[in-house]
Amino acid sequence: MTDRNEAVRLAIYTALAATGRLPSGPELAQQTGLTADEVGSAMDELAAARHLVFDADHEVVLAHPFATRSFAFSVMGEHTLWWGGCAWDAFAIPNLVDEEPSALVATTCPACGTAHAWTVTREGPPEGTQLVHFLTPMAHVWDDVVHTCEHQRIFCDAACLDAWLAESGNERGAVFDLATLWRLAANWYAGRLGTPYRRREPKEAAEYFAGVGLIGPFWGNAP
């Protein structure tokens, strides 16, 4: 990554971590010492390298684990309120942001609308019998990453998940418990708020998944 792109990436991520808000173009230009055109070009290149996600209006909607709109998860720390980009991202935020090591993660069941909330910390997974469902296999996450994130959800139980699958017509993806979600999220974004940052290669990602107990074709690490 070029120094220019890394400067813009870091400015975006540190602002989102601190405030839950995406900096404006002029704010990014002032913080980085770049021109508006340079900031825009850097953001395009960051999106191409999968550090940012634009929506159809070319607005940043995701800078994982942070989102700029609701993806069905709110994350409330002592000082900051964020949108979490999905179940994975919502559990990752209090593990990533040093100033907020504990946060209240809230969502609703996609099937029945029941509200759920957990206090997520770095000490260990929260208690709960809910089920996590990821629809899209890891090899296809970036085919449509917004769709992927919108379908990484938490259900009341197996009955709610089965009802949602039947109503939506979707095939069952990966299903696991809250403890596994917490392990997945705990260190996935390690280093993202520092510099320089390097994304995991697919082989490294598959090894990470296996290390937290997620093994099989869905995770790209089938024996």
C-alpha cells in the first residue's frame, strides 16, 4: 500500500473507532495534508484493495468492523456508539478499540424480531444460547460483501433459523454458537488501528478460522 493510501486508511479507521462517524472529504484532506482529489483517489484504491466498501451512491458503507449505516447491530461503549457491520464485526469492535474494552451489542432475531443484547468484553464470550448463522461461504464473501454482511446474523434458536431459511428460500450456511463467534471476532482485526496494516491472505484466513474451531469447505480449510 502506498503511503498516501495508508494515511487515508488510518485517518478513516481511527476516526470511526473514536467517534463512530466517517470523516468528510475535507476533514480527511486536512488531517492527511492531501488534496481532495488525492483523498478521493486513495479511497477508490482502498476500496479496490478491500479496505473500504462503497454503496451504489459511491459512499462508504463499511470499513470493517465499522459501518456507516445499520446492518442490524448496534455497539454501545461507554463513550462511543457504533454500527457494527455484521455479527462478526459487532463482536470485534470491543476487542479492537482499546478505549472501549466493553460494549453492549444489540440486535434482533431476523425470524421473529425478538431483541437480544450482550455485554461483549475481551475477557471471554458472553453467555447466551442464541445461534449465529453466516449465509455466504468465505470464498464468496467479496462477490457482494454488503449482501454477505447483511446475512451474518444471530437467531433465537434453531427453530427461528429454520423458519427464516424456509421463508427466505436461502440454503443453510454455517451455524455456530456465541462462544465461537467471540473467538472468531477477538483477534480477526488485530492491528487494523495501527500502521502499517496488511490484510490476511486467503491461506492465512483459513488457518485463523481453523484456529478458532471453524473447519470445513465453508471456511476454505476442509481436511
